[in-house]
Amino acid sequence: MADAEAAAPGLGEAEAGPAPEEGEDMPAGDGEESGDGEAPEDASTSLTAQVAQHEMIRCCVTHERVHNSGFTVYQRNRYDLENRRSRRGTEIAHLQLAAKQRRYFTAVGVSHSDPWAAIRDRNFSYVYDALRRGFPVNERDKTSGRTMLHEAAAVGDAEICELLLDWPGCSRQARCLVGRDSAIHFAATGGNWRVIDMLCRYGADARDLDKYRLTPMHMATTTAAVQHLMRFGADERDRDRFGRTPGMCADERGDADVAALMAELVLMRLKRAQQKEQNKHVIAKKASVVREQRLAEAAARDEIRAKKQRLRALKDDYAAWRLPDGSAKSRPQPSPAKAAADEASHKALLAKYDARARKAGRDATLRLFGSR
């Protein structure tokens, strides 16, 4: 390569020389005769070979020369080509998919090749015809990433939304590729309360979150949409990823009516909380009074029950020794075994204390007569 670079200046000087004009004779090479015969043809062949060799050496030197960026010209051109290919890769893929979609619609006999455009035009018959001919109901638009349900919700066509929701296999929770929005987000953005009501009745979540934790309340642009979202459980206190409430988002968009409604909802919720707190104190006071009353009633019932028990005991004692005719009631006789046992114990007790009494009497007599 060093030889090639050394040879380059000489060839450059040869190239820089004046070129022969048309009609003039080519100069002869070293050691060649300039005759009338074959000399011009040999000179032309020699010059062509020199130019070809010079071009080859120049290309080699140029490809190996390092520029300020550190890339050779060959590498830089290849890098630019790959970069251009990567930038246009998505566009080429979209064009290919669009062409495939056009071929599909041509095959099934549908004149239009964009059902999303038909939805934007509110062309119900075309959408129904496309679905009936087998077009996938969950197919996404190649440019926006939306399904047909997303597009119908954004447009606000309740009739097409109902058709898509009732169609077998329709994904009611599908999300857009950009922002991860669901159909109810698009309906809220358009302020279409009829579509919001329909989606919620078909099972959509009024507090669904997108990529940035935005709820449909954050995107609602009309008061009717806000009211219907509140009916299905939306909360005006929800915050997105940046800490914004739906009222803050409405202020940023400049929707004065929606912002005023949000402020009114917050005030109403605050009043309900205060009223609930007051009711708690009132309820607690009433509960304490009721509890004291119940305790007093329980004590009175216990006292009455004790009196009744005492009276019942007195009646039982009176009935135990008084007959109905007023005569004394005989005591019940014990069983023979118990009577024999009682008699034996009584005799033993008498014998024990009789012996003690006799001994005590003798001792007393001795003390009496002994002292005399």
C-alpha cells in the first residue's frame, strides 16, 4: 500500500497534464517508433492501460485513507446506507402491509381498502360488509395502531361501536399501540357520552389507566362525558404519573366548563366528608345514650327477676309445710336404710357423750368431797 501511495503522485502529474484534443496524434511511448502504421494504436493502448492503473491505485488509496471521523469513505458510505435503510424500515413495512391489505380487499370484492376511513365517514354499511366478508375485527391500522373499535369510539359513532362490540371475537379491552389508550379513552377525548355509556355497559372500566396513568376523566372534554363516567365509578381525585388530577388537566386544556364541574365535584365530596364526620359524632352520642338506656333497662329487668325469684322461693317454702286445707303438712319419712344409719349414728353419739358425762360427774364428786 505504501508503494501505491508513492506511485500516486506521479500518476497524478501525468493525469494533470494537458489532454490531447480530438484529431491530434497520441504521443508515443518510450522506445516506440512513431510511424505511419501501428504506432497510433499502440500509443492509445498504452495510455488506456496507464489510466486504468491510475484509477485502480486512486480507488485503493481513497478507500484506505482515514478522515477526521475515523471512517474510510467506503465505511462512511456503507454506514449512511444502513442508516437510511433503518430510518425507512418502518415506512417500507407500512407500505408493504398497506399493499397486502389492498390485495385482500380486492380479493374479497370490497371496493374500499381502509375500513378506518369508512368509520371516519360513518359508513356503517361498508364496515358491516367488511366484517361479514371476513375482515379481522381486531385488525390494527398500520399508521395509527388503532383497532376499528378505537376509531369508532374516537369518531363517536354509537351504531358502529355497537356493531363491533356485538361482533364475535371483538377485544373490548384492546389498547392502542401509541399511548396504550383503550376505547373509552378515545370516547372521553371526543366527549362522546353515548359511546362512554355503551362501553361501560359492555364492561369497560371507567377508571382504566393508559401508559401515563391517565384515566378517562383526565381526557374528558365535555360535562356530559364527566357525568356519565361518574355514574360508572370514576373518581375526580385520581392522579396521573405527573400528579395531575382531572381538574388540572382540564385547566391546562382550557376546558372551563369541565374544570368548573370538577371543582364542584371536589367541593361536593368535601361537604359530604364533613357531613359524614358530623354525623359520626351525632351517631356516637346517640349510641352512648342508647347504651345507657339499655344498661338501665337491663338493671331494672335483673332487679325484677330477683324479686320474682324471692317471691317464688317464699311461695315454695309456704307450700312445703302447709296443706291446701290449712293443716300442717307431715314431713316426708326417710328411707329405712337412711333411718337405720341415722339411728346408729345417734346411738354412737349418745354413747360417746354419756361416757364423758359420767367421767366428768365422778371428777366433780371427787373434787367436792376431797376438799372437805
